[in-house]
Amino acid sequence: MTATDTAPQDAAPGDSNDAQRGYMPPAVSAPRYWLLISILVLLGCALSAGLAMRVLSEEAGTNSYAVLADSWLSGQLHSDQCFDGDCATFEGRTYVIFPPAPALVALPFVAASGQGADFAHFMPISLALLLLIAFIWSRLFSAAGPDQTRTLILLIALVFATPLYYVALRGDKVWFFAQLVGFFFVSMALWATIERRNAWLAGAMLGMAFLSRQMTILYAPLLFALMLNDDEPLFRINKERIVRALKMGLPVLGAVAAYCLYNYVRFGAPLDTGYAYIAADVAPGDDNVISLRIKDVGLFAQDYLLFNVVYMFFQGLHIEFGGPYVTRIVGVDDFGTSILAASPFLLLLAFVQRHRITFIGVITAAAICGITLFYHSNGFSQYNVQRYALDWLPIAMLLLAPTVRKEWRAILAVLVGYAMALNLVTMAALKVAGVA
């Protein structure tokens, strides 16, 4: 198709030049462009205030990783208490079933505080992790090109317009803290690969990510491919690649071995994570949708596929209204909002550049996402997010950075601003509805 094929048929005489080269939308003026950036910064300040309020209002007895860390300090793997419904009872003992790396992160702080299981400072740790993640991604975005304005917009998007903000906001809960720690270690693994080209460090960080969120182990092929130069064949076996694979693989295998041993000591089988036991002690009258699913359907089943697909990709923000005239906000859908509705700027990935890294990244993200689509939980409870998307979101952001052209920055800023506004609307709706 030529340029003249797309020209308006009713072009005015003064528009003949434009008609000959095809219609081109006017460029965004500099003052209006920087107004968009200023709006993003203001929205970011408002959302940062929400984080600050959560830091100041954190209470003890809310994060089971404090229980787990305190148990380790007492020389045992089982726990004497549990702060959430996802602990497992096995042979008369209670266990915090979640992978151990987030407890390792919290361990020195729990030990130094002297508060034991009542440690009440997960929010400052979460905020510190969020800042570290932002710094790491400032390096990763910069590696995609010297466009500092694009880097700034993408950083604002990552921190305030993805599920990352929500899990940091609720870092005092075990599920969200694990998700945040896992994202941090995946980010470190990508940084070690792309900027440092250090296979040992990348492998160690991926091992820690696995011990936070198990499916992040699927990043290994992508990390290995990222260490190759563009002019190197992908499929080649030589001494250098074998050594690099061993350097990256041994720390990962060590993490897998440690996790299997951890499971064996707790539950008598290396692949038994304890998740199957979390609903065993729930009384029939106290069942919720998650315990019923586990009891009646199982941890993984095709029955969950349609529900999870709709919520991952299509469900919009749903604020519930009630009262006699259905005019009063009474809640927000706690199964969340789809990643594309809550973070619409990710739709720009439709224009991602063709490259072998793109292919491997898409396959990796699809594998991680595909497995979770058959899982009994989609991340419940959550608001305006699909937090399981964080397991593959680093791939999406890595591919998005070089995809966004200079002339698309204003479009990116508008989509990011809309996503940030949705977070503020959600927080306001939850406040009005009295939802914690």
C-alpha cells in the first residue's frame, strides 16, 4: 500500500501535501507533553502517600513470614501459630507452607527487632524492595536505549501502574510479600545477565526467585539467551557455553535441592509443598471459595481455566454498588481486574520487535501464565490487579522498553496515567466501602 492509498479523499486544497504523503497526526506540543509527565508525577505522589500511610499503620500479627522466621530462630521448621488461612497442619504440627526465601529476607530484621512473630515492620522492608526494584529497572530500561524520558515513564508505569504497587501496598501480608521478593530477585537476575553478564550471580538470583515463586525457574533459558551476542548462533555447543551453563545452572540446582530437602523434612516427600493440606482443618461452616475448590476440585484443574482466563485478560474494574437505590459503594471485586484493563499500556506489546529474545520471552511468559490459568486461585483477594501476572511481567516490561518509539511516548504517558488513576479510584472505593 502506498502513501496515497491512505490519504483522505476530501482533503482541502491547502492539504494537498499532506494528502500526497498520507495523513499524519499532529505531534504533541512540548508544553502539553510535559504536562502529561507532570500529571504522572502528581499521581505518583498521591499513590506514594498511600504507601506511606500503610507503613505508618502496620500492625503486628499480620505476616506469617514473621512466624516462619521466628520458628527458624527457635531451631524448628514448624510453627506454634499462624496469621492466615494458608498454613498446613501435618501430623499434628502447623507449617507455614510458602517458599522460604522471603523468610530469609525478613530473618535478620526479625532477629534484630526482638519482636519474634510479632514483628511489625514488613511495610518498610517492602518499600525498600520497591525502591531497589525501581533502581534495577532504571538500569534495565536504560540498556534498551538512551531515551531518558521513556525510561522515566516506564519506571512510573512499573512502580505505580502494575500489580507491583499493590503487592508493595500490602506487603504486611504473606502472599504479597512473597510476590514482591520474587519480583526483586527476578529483576536482579535480569540485571546480572544484561548489565553484568555474570552467570554465577544470575543463577544465584534466579535460585532465590525460585525459592520465592516456584515458576520463576522457567526464566533460565531466557537468561542464558540474553547472555549471547546478537551475532552468535542460538544453538551451538562449545566449551564456553557449557561453562556458562554450569555457572548459571549450579546455583539454581542448589536452590531446587534445598527446596526438595525442605519439603522432605516437613512433609516426608521432596515434591510435597504442603499446599494440599491447607484446607484440611477448615470446618464445613467456615469454608470459602478457595477451601471448597481445594477440597472438591483440587489444586489444579481445567475447571478453573475459563474463570482464570477471563480475570487475567478481560475482566474490568468492578466497583459494587448497593443500598436501597443501588447508589452506595459497598465493595470492589476481590478477584481483581485483568492485567490488560488495569495496565492498558501493555497493549503496546502488540508492536514488539521480532527477535529471538522476543520469541523465547513470549514462550517463557506463556508457560508461566498458562500453568497459573489451571490453578485453584487467581491471586484472591486482590483489587484492580492480577498479581500472578507479576511472575511474567518482567518479561513484558523487558520487551516493552525497546518497542516504545519516541513518537509513542505521549500515548504511553496517557495509558500509564489512566492506569494510575484506576489505582486511586480503587483505593477511594475501598475506603468508602470500609474494606481493609
